[in-house]
Amino acid sequence: MIKKGKPKKVLILGSGALQIGQAGEFDYSGSQAIKALKEDGIETVLVNPNIATIQTSENFADKVYFIPIKSDFVERVIEKEKPEGILL
């Protein structure tokens, strides 16, 4: 079933576990996505194993899962959180 209108909850797959200096653009774009969604009243759920990003800062995303970005882990989060959208 396809719902119309804005979603209430969105899952964001973060920049992941890259080496220092490699994830700057991903961290910035993901952080801006979280800010924009929150400003629009949309709950954000972030999956990102990298604790050294702005995306995972305390009180930024509504929920943060520090787990690998692998299908079996992400599928479990989707089942638990039931997001209405996913951003990469």
C-alpha cells in the first residue's frame, strides 16, 4: 500500500565505517538530512556504526543504532522501527 503525504518516521543509513577523512561529504549530507527532517516534524532513525560523525551526536537523530550497515542488521531495525521511508 502506498501512502500519500509526508512520512512520520524515516530510517537513514549513515556514512558507515570509513577511514578518517573519507566520510566528510557523507557525514555532512546525512546531518543536513536529519536536520531537515526534524524541522519538518519527521522522526529520524539513524543506522551508522561510525561513532566519530556528527550524525551520531547526542540529541541529533531521534534514535541511533550503532550497528554495521549490512542487510541482516538493517532488516532487524526496519522490522522494529517500521519506518515509512528510507534515505541513503
